Amino acid sequence: MSHSLITGATGMLGAYLLRDGLRAGDRMAALVRPTRKASAAQRIEKVLALHEVNGYSRTNGHAVVLSGDLSQDDLNLDCSSLDWIAQNCDSVIHNAASLQFHGSDRKGDPWRTNVEGTRRILELCRTAGIRHLHYVSTAYVCGLRSGRVLEDELDCGQEMGNDYERSKLESEAMVRQADGFDSVTIYRPAIIVGDSQTGHTTGYHGFFAVLKLAHTLVSRVELGATSGAQLAALLGLCGNDSKHFVPVDWVSAVMTHIRRNPSMHGRTYHLTAERPTRIVDMAAVIQEAVERYSILANENDPGRLDGEWFADAFRTQMNIYRAYWRDDPHFD
């Protein structure tokens, strides 16, 4: 049985894709960039050890770990690794991505990882004769579109909200145009949040960025300054606006199911919520969490600041996400 080669296996979604593949009995290989503190193998060991805490068993199998780097020519793979991939892998799960919203030039992220990294993965597939590609895009390649967005649509001339969306649009277009594959399957998850069973997360973007900022600021303001209604207003949203949040374990389960069923290959899938979350509900959850778990300001502290200070600080810090917090379209 051939292996599936996965990129981004140490990231939030990739760690679940690796776990679920092994748990299903698939042979998995991970292309991992070593760091100054840990080898590629050590990074994967940390990922699987974390899942063991939540019931994963090593008896499900072990991944082959290959040291490589998406930002380097030939992915920084040595000849023996390239030969091994050509002889043992028949599919690639290209999940690695930079979530950086703004890039000052195309030499850095998100362009370096999302566009050039994808280009190098496509070159690897051609060189190694890999016939099946599973590519993780994002529902937000739709940019600032409203209304109904279809899975078979991509570039409709839409305005984009940030460089992350632009880089993923360009990358998905490149994948769709690639030749030499028997199947190309594209997955478009919405905003990925923590595990639906444990709440665990390793990423702090999007929803978590709002929560983290409110948690940081609440110790300096009067109680009530972080009310759910005010948070929604500061994000430029009204209570009837909504966002698509999807738990990481659900996204991985759906992707693994599709990947293991060849009859489902060759399509694009919106991995979005059946019923999106209303902003008023999201803001209420953030308010509850902050007031329950954060250090609150001492009501007798003369240096305590008012809601206006909180609003100014919140707007400044969340400016990078400005185009991100908008009412979602209908992902069909």
C-alpha cells in the first residue's frame, strides 16, 4: 500500500490529518521543516504525543518523517528522500500554509509559503510521478463577495480582503490549472477553531485573536467595557451578521473520509457550517470567558480606564483583521 505525503503536519489542522490518517490504517509520510531547537522527527513526535493525551494510540502506526522546507528549491530534500517519495507515495495532502494577513512584498509570507510553496509541491508531484493531489484552500478565496458562493467558482473578479486571501486565490488557481494528475481534490474550510470535544487549540488566529485581545485588555478597564454588544460593534458588525466556525476535528474527519473514498475525488468542497454562528452569540461567549477566566480590574484602582480607552485600544490592535470581520456569504 502506498503512502500519502502530507505537508503542514505540525500545524493545527495538519496534526489532526496525520492522526486521523494513521488511525484509519493509512500509511502516512510527513514533510517537515526542522527548526533550530528540534529535528523534523522530534516535531512529529511532539504532535503525536499531544494526541496520545486525548486517546490516540501509537498502535495505529507510525509516520515516515522526511526533512524538507517549502521555502527552498527542491524542498531541501536530499536524493534519497526524493527517491523514496517517488517509489512509495501516490498522493500528496498539501496542507501547509501561512496565515499571515499582510505581506509587504511577494518575497515573504504569505506569498512565499502559499504560492511558491505550492509551486514547489506541484513540481515535486511531477518529478515523483504522484497522481493524486489533495489541496487545502480556504472558503475565503471568495474575498469580499456576498450572496451565494459556489464550490466550482473561484476567480469572479472579486475584491480581496487581505494578502492571505489573495495568496490562497492564486495558489488554488495554480492547483486547478496543474496537469499530470489523475485527480485534484480541493478543500475549502472556513474559520477553524479548537477541538469540539476538548476545546484544545494550537492556533490563535481569527476568533482566538479577539478572545486573546479582550483577555489582555480587560484587566485595565471597568467591568462591562467588554460587553458582547460592544465587541460586535467594535468589529464593525451587527448582531445579525454571522461567521462560519468549524472545529478542527470535524474538518479533519471530513477530509479523511473524502480522501479515503476515490469516488469523491476530483471535486471542490466547502467545509463550512450548516448554520453559521451569529456575531452576537460569538461576542457573548467572549464576554463570558473573559469575565470568568481573566484578571479583572480592581474597582478601587484609580488608574482604571473607561470603555472609550478599551474601544480605542481594541480598534488599533484588531486593525489587521478589519476586512476579515465581515458578514459571511452563503457557501453553497
